Amino acid sequence: MVLRFALLGAGRIGKVHARAVGSNPQAKLVAVADAFEKAATELATAYGAEVRSIDAIEKSKDIDAVVICTPTDTHADLIERFAKAGKAIFCEKPIDLNVKRVEKCLAVVEKTKATLMVGFNRRFDPHFAAVRKAIDDGAIGTVEMVTITSRDPGAPPIDYIKRSGGIFRDMTIHDFDMARFLLGEEPVAVSAHASVLVDKKIGAAGDFDSVSVILETASGKQAVISNSRRATYGYDQRIEVHGSKGMVAAENQRPVSIELANEKGYTRPPLHDFFMTRYLDAYANEIAAFIAAATSGKKAAPSGADGLVALKLADAALKSATSGKTVRLDTAK
């Protein structure tokens, strides 16, 4: 069975997902919708698709699934709309910036029995997935501590910062999901520190650009997250998991993995410049997993519930950073 897709949003992340859909033999991109007609036309033309309105896509019988890459404040409404229309739904994170709105949205998904997958693509990165497999295989014993480093090569535009929901909901949210993925237990306490070290304009916009977070589970397992909006050396993405019998780690990846040694010492090529190239395989694997869930009727993962927990952790981190106190929470709710 070939799953027929519509892409909602033809911006940067929309292009990434269009490539993932277009490269999968079990998928066909049928339609593209975007508020900017030129962007929609260019992307549709590149993949042999049509430009259609969201209203038309909702009614289209030749579309089985939608990929939502529109602005965050439209996600929950679109999920509800297409759940009621009987389409399978893949939505970029977050579902919404408000926990209660997410809960209301997920109630509609549950009622309609729609397939919903949330875009935490890093679970599907081959290197990070191999770390998880080593844990599942018992190679490092019982997980005790997780360390996640995630630093962007540069800060996004201030206009984006203002509507992003803040660094915890926009950037760290990926690391909250990865921490849960690796810890194997739900965090019950969050301690966060946040600063403005990269650009004062980010602080003036009400956000931070440099944060550190410690998550703790009921049994005492810990995850330490380091985020920055600036890494002059490239897109810095590393994880390490320490266990009772050893350690497993995934190092930074490069477009070319070589090492040169001469009289000047050892040198290696630069890191990937951003997520579009670093996580290319992850996006392809993610869409493949969504197709498998949508065509089999099995529950998709990461699920809407996973998105909700990550948002709760982001809210707790912001509360901790602004209050200077550890925030306890029940992520099972």
C-alpha cells in the first residue's frame, strides 16, 4: 500500500519532510498547502504534487495522511480537523504551547481513533537509536545517568524567538523527549538554570539562549541537558548514557568522517551545519515509522501523549529557571 500524503507548510521543515516522503517508495506526495503560494508551488512542482488549499485537502479522497509543518499556533486546530476527517496525522512538535489545549486536542484524537505521531525525530537517528539498543541489550547494565548536549550553530531571528514559546518549549523539548527515551523512567523533578549570553535581544524578547537542566526520576536516575543558541564550531549533538556496567555514547557527526594527521597535529572536518543535514536519516526513518503505523493501525510513537509530557517538562523547566527552585511534577498525568 502506498500512503498518499498532503504537506501543510512549505517552509524549511516542510521541505525536509517533503524529501522524506518523496524518497520513500511506500509514500506519494499528492498535495502541498502554504499561505505563500510561491513556496507551495515550488515544492509541489519539485515532487510532482498539486497545490491545494487546506479546505480542499480536508475533503480530498485521494489523500490518506497529512504532515503538519505550519506555525505552532495552528497545530492543535489542524490535528482536530484532520482527525475528524479520517486522515492519519504527523505533526511537528509541539502540538501547542499550552498544556490544557494539548489535552483538549488529544481528547479529540482519542475519540476519533486517529493515528497521530509527533515529530521528535531524534529517536530515529541511527546513532541515537543504537545507543538505545545498547541499553535494551543490557550492554551497560542499569541506566543511572544521561548526558545530552545540544547546541545550535547560531540563534534564530528575533521574530522567530518571539513566537517560539521560548527555548525550553522550542529547543530543549527535543532533549526532554530524548531523556525520557533513554532513562526508561519518567522524570519527577526538574531543576533548570537559564541565561542570556549569546544575544541581549533574545533576553529583551523575553527568552533565554543558554540553559542547563537536570531531570530526576523517582528512583534517582538523572539526565543532564546542556543547550546553547551558539556553537561557533557547528551543530553540536552528543549523548552519553552511564550505567551500572558501563557507558555508551553517540559522538558528533560530520558530513565526511575522516581524520588527518600531520606535523600540525590531528584535524577532522567540520560538523554538520544544522539539523537539515545532521538528521537527514532520522527524518527519513521517522516518516517510514509513521507510514508503518498508519497502514497497520498500530499506535504511533512518539505519540501525542509523548508530546504532552515533553511540554509539561518544558513548562516545569521554565518555572524552575525563573523561580530558582526545583519543580516537582507527575508526568504520568
